Amino acid sequence: MSWARDAVSAIRKIVLIEDRMESLTVQVKDLADGYMDVDRRLVRLEAKFDLIEKMAAPGRRALPVKSRSHRDKTS
């Protein structure tokens, strides 16, 4: 009967592994969905920043010319 007990034990382990795999599959799918949502949001933010930069570019002026320091003026 030892072989029967071993067979039942092996079947139980297989069933437990299968249940864990199903659980992990659901978790991975949830993570993938979350990743897709974050990726979509990031793309939207990047597009907004690009638009802001493009809108600000025509009105952007160059920095003023660097003024001479006090030492340079006395020379």
C-alpha cells in the first residue's frame, strides 16, 4: 500500500502546484495590466511635456550676455 500512498501524495502535490500556477497566472496578468496602464499614463505625460516645450519655445528668449565681473572692470 506504500505505492498507493506515494501516488496519492504525488497527485496532491501536482494539484497544489497547479493551483499555485493558476494563482500566479492571475497575479502576472494583473501586473501586466497595471504595467500597461502606467505605460499609457507615461506616454500621455511625455506628450504633454513635449507640447508645453513646443508652446514655450517661440516666446523663449536667450539668456542675457554675461556681465563683466568687478575684477574685469578694474583692469
